[in-house]
Amino acid sequence: MEADGTVRFTDLVVTEIGCPDPIGAQESAYLEILGGTVELAVDEAMLFVSGSAGRIAFEGRTGG
């Protein structure tokens, strides 16, 4: 976590075998966003990860 409250992920590790599209395109976008400094925000059951390359939204689930 940076002093300004942003988060930086370092040393991300992924397999060399990529997923076929459309999942492969989602993976590339996700990794591009996480490759820089990001801001995290929570709104009810949603987690938002925002960076210079875009924004990802995760919806929380309850139960198993």
C-alpha cells in the first residue's frame, strides 16, 4: 500500500499458457490494470479495482 492510499501489486505470476478468447482478453485487461497503481473501493457487495488502464468490478457472493 502506498502512502496516498493506493495499492501496487508486484511480482505477479501467471502461467505461460494463456486462455482462449474471450477469457484471454479479460485476463489481459485484468493484468494490465493490476500492472500499475490501483485504487480499491467497496460499495455494498461490490469491490472496484481502478487504475489507469481501466476498472474491474467484482460482485460478492454469499454462501458456498
